[in-house]
Amino acid sequence: MAKTRWFLTADFCKQGRRGVFCNADGQACVSDAQHTEDEMDEAFGPFVVLMNAQSVELAEAELAEYTRWEPLAEYSNVWGLAYKADQ
């Protein structure tokens, strides 16, 4: 069985596109256990309401599918969402 980890993900403004929350270098909010509501609130800050946050368990092969990154102005274009190429 492939090793999995938990990643913070978001569907910005509930547009139907869930992406992994990370910076341009691919640094993500990752954990060996599912993120709590408090951890998600802390990571997303005042924009948590817009983010429709979820902690999602992904294997390395699944994570590799998230190749297209879009910066978020709400996070000074430093942090954004990585999407699958077909999203």
C-alpha cells in the first residue's frame, strides 16, 4: 500500500475546483493525520470562509497529478492552489 499524507485543500469560492494549498515551490500544509478545523482556520486565516477547506488524504502518485499552480491574491500571490492539469 502506498504511503499517504493529509494535505490542506481548498475549493476557492466553491467554484467546483479543489486544489492543494501550497506555495509556488510546492511547499504544502501536510500532516500525517487529518487536519483539525482549528489547524485549517489557522492556515487559511481570515479567508477560511472563501476557501471551503478540507483535509484530503493523498498518495504520492495522486499528489503528482496536481501540476498546475495558480497564485491567490488573498495570500500576496505567494500561496495558491495546485490543480490537476485537466481542471
